[in-house]
Amino acid sequence: MDFTFTDEQCLFRDAARDFLRGEIKTQRIRESWNTDSGRDTALWRQLAEIGLTGVTVPEAHGGLGLDELDFVQLAQECGYVALPEPLVNCALVAVPLLVAVGDELAAHWLPKVAAGEARVIAGLAQDPLVEDAHVADLLLYGEGGNLYALQPDEYALVRSESVDPSRRLFRVTPNPGVAAVLDGAQAEPLLAAGFERGALGCAAQALGLAQRMLDMSVEYTAQREQFGRPIGSFQAVKHHLADVAVALEYARAPVYRAACSLARGDPRAPLHVAHAKLAACDAASLAATKSIQVHGAMGYTWEVDLHIFMKKAWALAGSWGDAASHKARIAEAVLDDGAPLGAGATF
Amino acid sequence: MQLDYTEEQQAFRAEARQWLAAHVPAEPLPSYDTEEGFQRHREWEAVLHRGRWTMVTWPGDLGGRGSSLVEWLIFEEEYYRAGAPKRVNMNGICLLGPTLMEYGSEAQKARILPKMASGEEIWAQAWSEPNAGSDMAAIRSRAARQGDTYVINGQKIWSTRAVWADWCFGMFRTDPDSQRHHGLTFILVPLDTPGVTVRPIPQLDGLPGFAEIFFDDVEVPVANRLGEEGAGWRVAMATAGFERGLMLRAPARFQETARRLVELYRENRASADRDPAIRDAVLRAYLDAEAYCLATYQTACRLDQGGKIGPESSTNKIFWSELDQAMCGTAMRILGARAELLPHAPAAAGVGTWLDDFLFAQSGPIYAGSNEIQRNIIAERMLGMPR
């Protein structure tokens, strides 16, 4: 039993953290809102330079060949800065899908992903819309139980605007006559595994978002004075943020366990992912509610950066399976007779 | 990260399971808040001691096994799975024991720990006073130094297990001119010392689970002091405190409650589903008990590898106490009109121990540092918010 990350995993996380916190200032995010694509190809190449786009690409294709467990803390860091680039989707969902499909498709695209020359995006149809489909050089699209590998001239997009100006969401319609790369029984396990990875990616980002909102709120309430004192010295304010800290503390371990279960092929991984997604998104939603409260009217403005993180947290709560669908998965696993429950049943 | 048990850990679990199967009393013991029950629980501690299971993390010469924290978690899982008796000496083993190991003299350790481990001496805590509850630095009970003796005068309250316990430990003001957390000294007092009066206080269930302790010119030797004179606050709040918090309530306890809650829901599904919030609360109970287990394993692994526990551990007391309250509250809602019935009432079929569990769960957010105080600690020491 070892519930810790390796030194190597933590060093990689720290390097990613330094880079992301240094480069992804909120001003850069705000500037991206005013561009056509909302995405920044130069930044994508920078991410490739420090190895982030190729984290999960097999070494034979120029990547680092790492797994869900190696990536999960990086996804947290992406959440912390509300990274607009589709790194989590690409590295955690699309690349493993490509690897599973294999053949020339994988051989062609994986080196380009590792080199930062291409973005491969997965949209697996649990959600009606696909984020970042407009910047996909290759779109792995699941529909009707089939998996399509679509290049930009093979589908039509209709954008639906999100409350979060960083999110670019599209309805995808493959052109008539485009053939699936896998269908039926072959596609099903890949689509299912891809969905779990997508939900894990959301959960990990939600942890980062919750931590960011908590940090911002601690900082703001230490500076803002009322009644001649920083408002952070008042118990009512402290207890709001302590509640966020508690929720976050008990969301992390489920997310890490889910990553470990996926990486090791544990048959209970879907249950673990559902728990992770619910716990992390609940923590992020609580962080949003408490953070806007302690920011007062400032938190309700466009100028103050808090909304960048709140809106992403709200959006992720409904993405890659909403709370109801994950709860239904848990109910199925837990409420039926014979489910392993109680002391000693966790691992 | 490797989330499965090693062969040694599996063997440890098997040994614990086998031993418990052979030794756990077939019938539940009477409540340890009755005279007979207390005695029976004391005897159970001796049985545990003979099996070297009192506290598996303690070193071998104190009757432990020098186990890792992960092994301790495994033992606790088997203990709760087996439905073994409650631990009557929890205040000794979990609260005083680790403090003694850190601050006690060799003579103190040799005198106290073996008898604590065997259940021969049961310990009560004597922290709170009528005007020093959450504000523990307001302690007024005095210990005046006279040569090699402290003369104690004052009053302690909410002393769990004190009615039939043998000893108590607490903080007393040795410097009469001192303020707040200065001038306090950690002292151990035999409860049969002349001048000590213990007045039982019935709890919600009507049984005297805690007591007031009055001290009238109670003389104890200076050798009963733990740590330096005037250093009581530091001794009581030492880093060991965080670890004590970790070990006070094993996740297994709440996972068993969550399991029973799921079973109660299954048995009463038709009526429970009239309120969809109940099903949601049952799922939440399962998930939160699971989260508490996962987070505790994570901390245990980190500490087993030489890591240090920090103020983030204050989150655990809030989490388990509010989880317990929510779980027991949900059980009461499922039981509906039967929820209020005492277990022996003629119409109380199928109510199990939920009423007792529910009553006790109300104390969780209050004892061992109220959850308001815990939230202050999290805000100030973990998040760094201004005082």
C-alpha cells in the first residue's frame, strides 16, 4: 500500500506548475476572449516544448509514455490557472484513444501531438457539445456507438456560446458518408474508457480551480478591511473558507485513487471516477459559492478575476457526465445487494 | 502509488481477523457507561493486551507490535468488521499515551504505559472547566507547588469515563500570576487521592458517561508532572496532537456505519424512497465514509514514509463528526415513527442501535475541540488568515 506520488511525479508537477503559473496570467486569458479561436497556437507549442503535450504519447512516438496517474496532478495545475488550451482533453482522453486505435492513424498523429504540431481532441457524445472542436487537427468523435477520426474538412460545426468566455463549444456534424474508424463492439470499450478519462480530467481540474478560488479568497479577505480590520479576521468569513478547505481535502484522495485505478485497469475504476468527479466538482462549486460571498460585490463584477475560475468550475460540473449521471453510477454499484461495503472493502 | 496490500499486510489482516473471530464476545457487552459494563470492557482490554492488540503501533516492549499506520488502519478495519467492543481506555491510549511517549520521563513511561496497555489503569481526561470549554486557556484550577508536592484546588468538567476510571490527566495553573496559556502544567492525578470528588453527569442516554471532578487540597507528587512546570500548554498542543487527532477515530468506524445505513435503506426501500433526499443522503454517506478512508490512508502512507502531519489534519475532526451526524440523522429519517423507540421497546423491531448512535453523534461536533474551534484552526493555521 503506497498512497503517495513518486518524487519524479512531484518534480514534474512542480515544473508544470512553475511554467503554467508564470505564463498563464489572467490578463492573457482575458486577451484570448477577444480572438476568433480563443486559443493560442504559440502557447500550445510552448506546452509541447516542456513536454506537456506528449506526456501520455508513447516514447516510440516521441512522447514520455506516462499514464493517468502521472498526469493527474498536471491536470490539477491546468485547472489552477484555468488553462484555455485543450491540454487535458488531448493528453488524458484523445491520446490514449489514439494509442488504443493504433495503426497508421496513431503513427501519423502521435508524433505531431508530442511535437506540438497538432491538437487532437476527443468528443465522446456523452455531452451534446464538443469543446475545442474548432482547433482540432484531428477530432476523435463518438456518436451512435461508433468512433470517428475526423479531419477539419470532414465535419460541420455550430458554436454554442458559454457563460465562460474561455470555453468554445460546438455541435459536431460529420459530413455524410464519412466512415467510422471503429464501430460497435470494437468502439464500445474505447469510448467507455475515454469517457472515464474525460471525467477524471474534469475532476482534477476542479480540484485546481477550487484551490485557486480558495487562495484568491484568502488573499482578498486579508487585504479588504471593514470595521477597521481585515474581513478575514471575522469568524463568519473564516468559517466559509474553512468549509472549502475541508471539502477540498476530502476530494483530493478520491481523485488520485480514480487516477490510480484507471492507470492500473481496476475493474472498479468507473465507480472511483464517479466519486472523484462528484467530490471534486462539489468542492469547486462550494469554493465558487463561498468565494463570491467573501469577495462581496467585487466578486460579482467582470473586472475581478474570480469569475474566470467560477465559470469554469460551474461548467465542468455538468461536463463529461453531470452529477446526476455519476450519482446514478454510484447508486447502481452501492445500493444493490452484494455490493462490497464497510470496513476493509475500499481497496 | 500502489493501492493494494502487500503480502505482509494481508498476513497481518488475516492474523487480526482470526484472533478477533476467536476472542470477540458473542454477545455485545453492556454499555461501558454502566458499572458492570465498565468492568467488562476493562476485562476486554486485558484480553486485547494478551493478544498484543491494544495499540499495534506501540513498540513491542509496551505490548504493541511496532506496526505502521497502515497496519493500524487494517487492524481497525478488522476490529469494526468483527463488531468488537468499544475501547474504554481510548483517552489513555489515544490521547495521553502518545504525549507520554514524547514528554514522559523513562520512569513515568515504565510506570504508566504497561498498565494503560493492559487496562489495569483506565484514564479519564480532565481538560475542561466550567469556564474553560472551547477557551481552554481560561483554565483556573490551581496546582500550588509545596516542595515535592502539588496541592490542587479547583474543578474540572465533562471528564469522559471519569466515573469509574482510575486516573485523570489535565492542565492546572501552577503560576497564580500567569495569564492564558502561560503558567499551566500538565499533571496526572489518581482519582482515589483524598480530596478528589467525582460527581457523575448523565448524558443524553441517561447514563453517566462523563463527570465533574472536584479537587480540594489534593496532594500529588511533583513526579506526576508531565513535561516542565509551566509548559503544560506546549505539552498538550504538541505536534503529537495532530497525530492523536488522526488516530482518535478510524475510518473503519464510519465505513461500518455507512454499510449499516445502506442495509437499513435496502430493508426499508419502499418507504424511504417516498423522500428522494434519503437515497441521496445514503449515497453521500457511502461516498464520504469512503473519502475519509482514502484521505486517511493517504496521510498514513505519507507519515509511514517519514512525512510530517500538519494543521490540515484539523479538517478530519470536522469531516468525520459531521458525517456521523448526517449518517445517523438519515437513519432516523428512514426509521420514521420507530426512530424514537428505545431498542427494548415492544414495537422497536429492526431499529438496531441507531438511536444510541444518533444520540452519541450529536456530541461529535462538540467534543475534542468544537467544530467552530476546528474551523478557526483551519482558517488561521492552515490557510493563514488573520487572527
